Amino acid sequence: MTLELQQYPIGRCQYQDDYSDAEIKAMLLDIETFPARLEHLVQHLDEAQLQTRYRDGGWTIQQVIHHCADSHMNCVLRVKMALSDENPTIRPYPEAVWAEMADYQLPFNYAVTLLFCIHAKLTALFRSLTSEQLNRTYYHPQYEKTFRVKDVICLYAWHGKHHLAHIEMGIART
């Protein structure tokens, strides 16, 4: 298996010029159900499995779970900035550095519980948006790219599935 396939087992996120109402609805369902799908996948893992890396040089399953909580917390803040400011520049964070911090050693269910709360907020927020709000933007300096809120919906629907695939790869390695 190539490194690209190990890093992106479901492929890279595919943004579109526009999304149909049905596509937005499906992405919102992916976002809404991500915490339950994650919990179902990891709830019976033992400590050895949680410390398994999904690929050589990759994060452990436990780190992936905690990363999702950090990333999705940032999503809430970034979207709220996009909705309240004119094309704000968001602040990236060093994901690899955060993955080595002490909170990633907390039991994984802390992150899963946090994800249930975060996704309730995200789902309520995203479902309330008008067409105009879905087109509001923020600028991401790390990627030198402007993201529309509807692109963020696409990204986080993909992000959950992306990391579920990483966890499944890690489980297969145990």
C-alpha cells in the first residue's frame, strides 16, 4: 500500500464549486453521526490497541481520537469567526505538536464525549444557515486558501470518515 493511500485511505477531500441541497444534507448527516460511529468503533478497544499506530510513522488510535476533538473544536470557532467577521484569517495550530501533549493521554472517552457536544453544536449551527451564510468565508494561511462555510461542511464530513478509516487500519494491525 502506498504512503498516499495510507495517509488518505478514502482519498483527499473533494471540494466543489457548489453543492446541491441533497449533498449538503448528506454531509450534515455525516457530521451529526460521526461521534456515534466513532464511539461504536473504539468503545471495546484495549490499551494495546489504542496505542497501535494506523501506519508506520502515523499517530496511535488514541491520538487520532483526541485529534478529532481538537480539530472539530477549531471548526466551531472558525465557522463562528466566518459568520461574524468579513473573511477573517484563522489561526492554524501545530497538530503534530498537540498530539504529543499530556491531554492526549487522557482516556479516549473524554474526547468522544467532547465530540458528541461539539457535533451537536456544529449540526445546530450548520442547519440554521442561510444560502448567504453558507457562502461566507475565512482565510487559512497554512494552505493559502479561502474556505467557504459550505466547504468547511464538506471538509468535516470528510474528516470524520478519513479518521474512521485510519482507526480501522490501526485495528487491522492489532
